Amino acid sequence: MGLTDAYNLHDTICAISTPAGTGGIAVLRVSGTDAERCVATCWKGADIAAMASHTAHLGQVLAADGSLIDEVVLTLFRAPHSFTGETVVELSCHGSVWVQQQLMARLVECGCRVALGGEFTRRAFANGRLDLSQAEAVADLIASTNAATHRLALSQMRGNFSSQLAQLRDQLLHLTVLMELELDFADHEELEFADRSELEQLSQTIADHIAHLADSFHTGKALKRGVPVAIVGKTNVGKSTLLNRLLHEERAIVSSVHGTTRDVIEDTISIRGIDFRFIDTAGLRATSDEIEQIGIERTRKKTEEASIVLWLQAPLPPKDGVLYGDDNLEIDIDFAGKKLIKIINKTDLYPETKPAPDTLGVSARDGRGMDDLEQALIEAADIPEIKENDVIVTSARHYEALTRAQESLHRVLEGLRSNTPTDLLAEDLKQALAALAEITGGAISSQETLTTIFSRFCIGK
């Protein structure tokens, strides 16, 4: 079954494109070859057929009996100069939920079909207005929660990622051509299109570029999902109070009773444009309480998943004006491979002291030291400054395809160094080309894959 058949792309579709609920205005979008006729059936105002594209007109939408549903502004975008590549009509109406529902029902009466999730963007892809990576960026742009993810989505939607992939494709095609020529003219020893050292150098350049893109996924994943931060420590050291302070709300229950937090609590906040996903864990101590033991085991797992660990310690009596923390966890926790930030809490009890070296002093209760903690989190996250045209991979699908292309290029390099027959190397190059083409949609034939990608879009986009 083809893409057009699966989504009935010949239908004229309609949907509410603004968020659900009541607002000042709402926007209904109609797209398809019959968009003008469908809207004209219920429209009272200037002749739609005589309108210039990309113009807006005030008019009315009427019910089947001629009664007024709402006064609207109609904006016309004629094919192919629209988001979907089809003729698109947008109706800006009053934001009443009832009005929106009545207008949608009227458009269906006039011949439209209610759009599926992501169908407008899918049509833009099918009509060549966007490649698949750009189409996915539309959903990322809508879901962006901070300046960095917004900037990355815009960059990808504008085609910066696609442009780099096109350059890689051209380089791979050039390399493939050289190898195919060598294979075709193998009987003519006097002809040399490129020696193996040149082929190896070109292969290495391409492999390095692909590796750079693949390596950026670590940063992209952190920006998109939030940097995972686990707050760990013994019971009653103030972990839940610290979480509430960071979130600026009473998210976790705070109590002087040991073992109050028995499960993990997660929430996300943005600090200086970077999302951090904080995880408040159960207090670590030797216990015979079965439920508390389950919470402690979950703490271990969440600590393994975290990139940054805030090790919160209660203060010991100060020595010579220096405040030390109680670093006895009672239970072994592996911090290997984590950015570890040691914190002494409750410094408000000893205001004339300074924290021991390599530790931060904070008071989760009154907020002192929180600026230093936020700065330490930014440094530990180690997220580079994202510029407007930077390309950073944020999709696991893209990363997986880049990884396969990288593996194919490594086989080519190994083959060139070991004098593997050219026909075998050419096959690896074709696999690398196919993997890169999957990112932009050039090699995707699986209907299920496309349906999965577009199913996460909201209705009306």
C-alpha cells in the first residue's frame, strides 16, 4: 500500500489547529484540491475563486439553513505555495468551543474529512514541501520547552541538517562512482581513477563527519529530554526540601520522620535555558522495612540513569570554621561515570562557616547557596552554546541511521587498508547511502515507519 492510499491524501481535510479549549480566537485549517469549493459552500463574503493567494478576507460562515454560525477571517493559500503544497484555507473564528465544533461539523457537511494526527505535515512531506527530518522538526518545534530546543528545531526545519546530509550523500556518491569505475575498467591497468590512499582519505573525511553528527546525539538527547539529575543521600538530610526549592513549589512531602520518601519523585525545570530532570530518591540507610528497601533499590536504578548526581549530606559540627558533611551513606552506591556534586545542606545552622573543599554549601530551607548550585549544574551538564545554524541530532531514529552509516564506512576503511575487492566495498557504500537516505525519507518504504513518525503529531498539524 502506498503513502497516498494509506492516508487518503486525495481527500480534502479539516481540523482545528489551535490548542483545545476556549480562547480569544481559534484557527481551523482546510487542505486539499477541493478546499475552495468546500469552504465556499458555507461562506458568505467575497468570491473565493476571485481572491488572490495569500490574502485575508472578513466574512461569515453559515449553517445549512442559512443562519449565522460565526463571523470569521478567511486566509487563502493556493497550491503549491502553502504548508502542505495543496490549496489551504484557514478560518480564524471566535474561540468559543461551541463555535469551533459547529464550524467543524459544517465543514464536514460541505465535503471535508476530519484530519488525522499529523496529516497536514504528512501531506507536506508527500508533496515535497518538507523532507522527513524537516517534518519531524515541526513536531519538535511545537514541543520545544526552552531556547535551545526551539533553536535546534528551527535549524532542522529550515533544512540545515538536510543540507549536511545532502553534502555527505554527494561525497558518498563520488566515492561510489570512483570504485565502480575501478571495477568496470579493472582490465585496463593503465587507467587509474583514484589510488587507494585517496579513496581512504575521502572515506575517512566522510566517516569523521558522520561520527561528529552521531556524537552530538548525547547533547541533543539531554536538551530534548532534560539532563537527568539524581538527588541522593541518607534519610532526613533535606533531599525533598531541596527538590521543592529547585522547583519553586511543594512537590515532595517534607517530614522529619526518617524514610518519608519511599519512591522516586521526578520533575523538570529550566535553568538558564537548559532543562534538568530532577529525581528525588528514597533516603539511603540500612533498614528492614520491605517497602523502604524497594525504594532504595529504585534509588540505585535511578542513580544509574542519571548524568549528574547531587550527593546531599547533613552537616557535621564545624572544625576551625570549616563545615564538613556526613559522607557515610551506610549503603554502597556506584557513582562511577557520573558528574558528582557534593553538597552540605542546612548551612543556615552554621552561618559563620564555609563548606569544605570540593563541596557546595546550601540551605534548602532558606535558599542560600542555590545560585552556586545552579551554576554547578550548568557546568556539570556541559551543554555547548547552541547557535542558530548548529546541527545537533535529537532523534533516536536519526542517531540509529547515522550509526549504521558509520559502521558501513568503517568496513570500507578496513577494506581499503586490507585490499578487499572493490565490489564488496561498493556494497558497503550503498548501505551507508541507504542509511542516510532514511533520515530524510528518501529510502523509507515501510508504511508502518511513516505512520509511527506522524502519529505523535497533534491534530491540525
